[in-house]
Amino acid sequence: MDTMGRHVIAELWGCSIEKLNDLNYIEQVFVDAALRAGAEVREVAFHKFAPHGVSGVVIISESHLTIHSFPEHGYASIDVYTCGDRIDPNVASNYISEALGAETQEVVEVPRGMGPVQVKKPIAKVL
Amino acid sequence: MDTMGRHVIAELWGCSIEKLNDLNYIEQVFVDAALRAGAEVREVAFHKFAPHGVSGVVIISESHLTIHSFPEHGYASIDVYTCGDRIDPNVASNYISEALGAETQEVVEVPRGMGPVQVKKPIAKVL
């Protein structure tokens, strides 16, 4: 497989506090996001923290999706990394952003596996 | 918990082909890397691909470590993301780089959970 990949880093703010604390909901959203982007799901691992917050990952054939949620801040830290050029990671990250009720989404895309890391200009948008 | 985090993106080239294809070895290296950095391991999920390559994640209390290996290219794509300021993600990524026998390591650090994403200048070094 070619090493080329696209890594979307998304900072979501103003999310639903309730959703950010719901492990089952987040896990389903992440699996759905992977499938909607056309990825193949391989492993799913999520963890609920006390008193609040969820961390988790979906490993896909094309790399991974991760989340760390901070319900008390309405903040979720998202990564969607897809290898190859068949899948657009933004399809997954936009779906996640909407599903978590984010008010603002700040996205930066990092090319992977292509030599020197050149980070594209961050894009912030109010949703 | 504070949203502030440090996300190290490391591109490792010239790694040991044999090690990049050894799921058990990589899993142990990643758990060790997390512990050496002072992190608390919560979930471990690794997957071996046919004909070659390993993907995996260690979820820590402080966020995550991930790998996608491409043995046929001697390339490993590493992320070490740690929340808070107690842990230095570079301790883990440097340990992983050495354990995989990387000849070159290119690292970029992305601050997370602090508002606009400002990516620090990438650092490339021959090991």
C-alpha cells in the first residue's frame, strides 16, 4: 500500500455536553462516520472516564479515527486519518461535527507519508 | 480536566522491516512508550494486515498513541497525543523511533484544545 495519507485534525467547540458524555452514542457516531466515508472498520475501542469524558478509536483499513471529549468544556478533539486517495477524511469529520452538535469547527489537514510535513492553513468555521 | 494538549506527529523512515511487521513487538513498544512517558494505559487495540502492516492504538488517560506501519516502505506513521502539561509526548515518540530502528524521524507538534491550531515548525533529524 502507498504511504500517502490525509490526516484531518478537527477541534470542535460548543458541542452538546450530553452527547460528549455518552460513550454508546459517540461509538455509534464514529463507526457510522467511518462507514459513510467509505472506510472498512477493523477495531473499535472506547473508554469512559470518571467523572466525565470519553476517549476512543476506530481503526479502519485506511488508518484511524479518534476522539477525546471534554463535556465540561463542550470540546471534542477529533482526528480522522485516511491512507490513500480513495477516501475523504472530511466526510467523516464533518459528519462527527454535526452529530456532536458543534457550534464551531476548526480543521487543519496534515499530509502523511509524503516526506516533509507541510501543514495546510487551518480552516475555522462557525456551524 | 483542562483541554490543553500536545500532539506529536512523527514520520519515521528507514525502520526495520521485520519490526514493522511484528504486531506483538509493536504493541509492547507502544505500551512501554506510554509508561515511560508517565501515562496511564486504558485500552490497547492492534491489528495486523495481510500481506503486511500493523495498525494500532494505545488509549491513555491523557489521550492516545497510534501507529500505522508500512514495512514494505520502511515507514511508520506515529501519533502521540497527551493532554495536560505533566507528560512530554516526545519521550514516547523518541522511544518508539529508537525501538523501530528508524533512520530518520520527522516530527511536528500540534497544540490541541487551545483555540486556533498553530503548528510548530517541523523538525527533521537523521538518527
